[in-house]
Amino acid sequence: MRATVGSLVELGYARTTTQEVQRRAGVSRGALTHQFTTKADLVLAAVDHLYEEFSASVRQAAADLPAEPATRVRLGVELIWARFHGELFVAAMELWGAARTDPELRAALLPHERRLGAQLRTLAMEVFGEQVARHPQAEAVYQVLLTSMRGQALTYALQPDAPRTGPHVEHWQSIVEAFTARGSRLGS
């Protein structure tokens, strides 16, 4: 799995071949094709593996967040944003771009992305805590936050050395804080 992710990140989807992954992993062609019959199966399994590691790291970090809602929200936004700089995002970005013109990959990726999206929403609610999670509009706020972070991270893909801090982090924090404050006034 690490060999596949490494190839996606370093070479991109188009240049990631089963032969390249086989070489990097030091396994035989038969061993690789026995487990993964297509390139799409291989790369999606690798992203799943990376997502499991990602989820574990987020849950571990979320467990250390304070219970007080305002502080938890500010630190939670930073925690989630920090995860948009790693291999998982780069590998996923490669797959999204390739799936636009690769029907086999797109067919395999769409249900995979729906499942991972639902898991990521659950994970985000764990990060922000009960007050945010139980609000009736939590899904809407989560979607705005996630899509905004995804878009900002895409701009950084073109500028890998640019600082990852800036007003966007404060804007995300303000959005979630305002949502949380409104929810507490409404008795949610």
C-alpha cells in the first residue's frame, strides 16, 4: 500500500503503473495481480489504507481537544486543516483528476468517495464535539468547511512551499464559532 501511495504522490496517476508499484514494493507480478486485478483496485485499496491511518491520527488528536466548545472549534479547524497537507489529499487529488477521463477508475471511485465522505463527516463531528454534531444544520456547515478546505488545499498543490496559514483558517474558525454560538442560543 505504501508503494502505491508513494508512486501516486511522486509520479501521479498516469505514471503509476502496476509494474512501478511492484518494483517499489519488492513483490512479484503474480503476488500483486493475485491481490489486485486492476490498477483502479490497487490505488483505491491504497487510499483506503491511508484513510484508515488518517482516521486513527485524527481520532487520537481529537481525544486531546478540550471539551469547552469555543476552544475545541478553533483547535478542531486547525486539526482538520492540517490533514489536508498530507499524502492522502495528494493521492486523492490524483485520483479525482484521472477519474474525469478514465471511466473504469470513475466507476470504482464514485462509491468509494461516497463511503469515505460519510466516514469523514462522522470524523469531523467527533473533532468538533457534541454541540456542533447535534445541531440540525451541522451537515451544511460541515460541507461548507470541507469544500472550502479542499479548494484551498488545491491551490496549495500548485505552490507546495507556500505557508499554509492565513486568513482562510480564521474565516473557517469564525464560521464554525458563529454556528456554534447560534446553536447554543437556540437551545440546541
